[in-house]
Amino acid sequence: MVVLKSASELATMREAGRVVAQTLKAVGDAAAPGVTLRELDDLAREMLAANGAKSSFLHYHPSFAPIPYPAVLCLSVNEAIVHGIPDDRRLQPGDLLSIDFGAHIDGYHGDSAVTVGIGEIDADAQRLSDTCRAALDAGIAAARPGNRLGDISHAVQTVCRAARYGMPTGYGGHGVGTAMHEDPHVPNEGKPGRGLALRPGLVLAIEPMVVESGSDRHRLQRDGWTVSTVDGSRAAHWEHTVAITDDGPVILTAL
């Protein structure tokens, strides 16, 4: 069921979104060669506590997962596309790190992701991340009253496919509200003018994911959470929680 949010609900979601944005900025700044993924997760936990917010990810247990999610960040390095579990792995110069984070305040969630380079990264890695972010921007621009869900999907798809990148089959964005994942599903590919009509009060997480090799195939690692490319090529992931308003899209997870 699709639930439209009131102005007061959007205001609370904006509070949660600020915590998400601030935490992503801090974690991205701290992500450097030699730092472990677990240390980054600890930093995010500290910021949650300091802001009186709670994790959207910790203990989340969808039906596909063998265990509840054990961390507050998803940290996906290089060939990991999404849902990487923080551990004692140390970041290396040239790594590409996707940071996904969600928080809720008074039961209302915000969800966002960025991709950052560790130290100096090569031009291909930078292009991969930049293209994914451009696809996110295109999807957000299409999130306007009078458009349809397919317009968002098509905007994302157009940017990614023009760059000849792969897009993991079946993955995309989602509604956000009193649950981190609500209806509707937001595909990263679609036909313009099709699907759910976009109305003020609808809140969506728009999240393109791109694969450097051009393959759409992916695999689930043994931990039951981490989704990786099948060929070892690198991936990038960008995401914002966006409210559709009479005045156009408003990013709730922006600084």
C-alpha cells in the first residue's frame, strides 16, 4: 500500500535525513587507507547516539536473509554492489567504497548512499561513480507531480545505459516512511509515462547502482547479504530519499 505523508511527517523525515547526511559526510571523510570497515561502522553508531536517532539497518531481517543485519552501515568495496557487512578489512588506496546508511527519528526513516574513492582513484573508477550520481540526479529531476514512476526509472536507465554500464537485475529504490522499505518498488529501468502516478506526499528512495563491465548479473556472497558482481568488476551506488511536493522534488537526505 502506498502511503502519502503529511507536512508534519515530512518535517520529521527531514530531521532523520539530516542525521543520515551528516553521518555519510563524516564516514566518507574518515574513509582512508588503513581504516577498517568496522571502525567506520563504530563512527556511524556514535553519530546516531549523539543525534538521538536509531539505525534503520541494525537487526533488519527480511525474508531472504539468513541472519538479521549486524551493523548500522552497509559498506560495499569494489566488486560489492550493495549490502556489504562491515568487518576488519582495511581499506586500500584506490578502493571504491559505497556507503549506505539509514536512520529514523520518532519512527520516520531516511535512507541514502554515496560512493567515495579511497586515496587517489583511477579515472575509470571516478567516471563510474560520477555516472551513477548523474543517474540519481536525473531520477530526482523526474520525481514531479504529474509524472509517473516509469519516468524516474527511465531517467536513471538512460544515463546508465548511455555510459554502457550494467545495472543489477531486480534491484532499485523503494518507498520510505514509517518503514525503511515501503511500497512502491522503484525500478532502475522502465518506460516513460508508465506506472504509478506521482503525487505530493509520496516519498521515494531513488538509488541507481552501476557495474563497470556492463553486466547486469550479480551474485549473493556466503554471508547471505553482500551482493557482488559476477566478474569481479567494480560497482557504484548512490541514493537519496526524495519527497514529491507541489513545488517539485525535495531531497530529504541532503546536508
